[in-house]
Amino acid sequence: MTDNNEAKRPVLSLKRKPTPKPAEAEKTPQKPVQVAKKSNKRARKNARHRHNQMLRLIGIFPALLSEEEPKPFKVGILEDMTKYIADNQITFGIGQLKSALARYTSNYRYQKALAAGGYRYDLDGNPCGEITPEQQASAKEKTKAIKAVYNGKG
């Protein structure tokens, strides 16, 4: 092509929306973003499924896990559980294990046991390390948050 042809070609540009001035932005009310919610039936089904996974895990490790009186886990318990499950050829996937442990450890009673301090326990229910003051403080904050949500203040 020659330089003449290039000069005749139109140049395209994108038009930008004008940004509102700060005074105008404050005047326009912000609409809340609506999040698509799952149906209650589906949410209950998922919660029941996660609870059943947790109960199954309690059945595998009865010396360590209990719904009524949970014991704080030793640090690194996930690796121990994974090894035990693999060695005993139990069908319990790593995703299911993580989900069940997350549900178990987010429970108010577990956090309350952590906040109380004391020992941490291994798979056989034997003491294995202690809870640090920082971990106790974190657990106390979590119990307060759980109570606030439960009481409708969160």
C-alpha cells in the first residue's frame, strides 16, 4: 500500500462513557445487588448431606470426634486422617474429608473447646500438643461471631 491510501483511511476510536462528577455520584442512590439464592429445599438437602458426611467421619474416628464433646485436633490432623483412610482402603475422598472437617471445626462446640485451652488430640484420642494463647483468642472471637449470628445480630 502507498502512503496515500493510509492517509485516506478513517481512524476509529471508542467513545467512553462520561464519568459522573463526585457530587452527582453521591446524589444517585446505589441499588443493592441481589444475589440469587438457592431454594430452601436444596439448601436443606445440601446441609443434610454435609452433616451426614460429618457423621460418617465421626464413625471412622470415634476416639477423636464427637458431636457432644469435641476435642481440639492436633495440628496436621488432615494428613493423618488421609493416610489412615488410604491405609484402610476406606472410600472417603479428600474433598469430602476437607468438607466434613470444615463443618466439624466451624461448630460452636468445637470452637468453645478450643477457646477453653488445654491439649490437642491425635487420631487415637491421645494428647498431642497444647493450644496456644493466640489460638484460644481466635477461637473466642469465633464463638462470639457464631453466637451473634445465631442470635440474629450478625
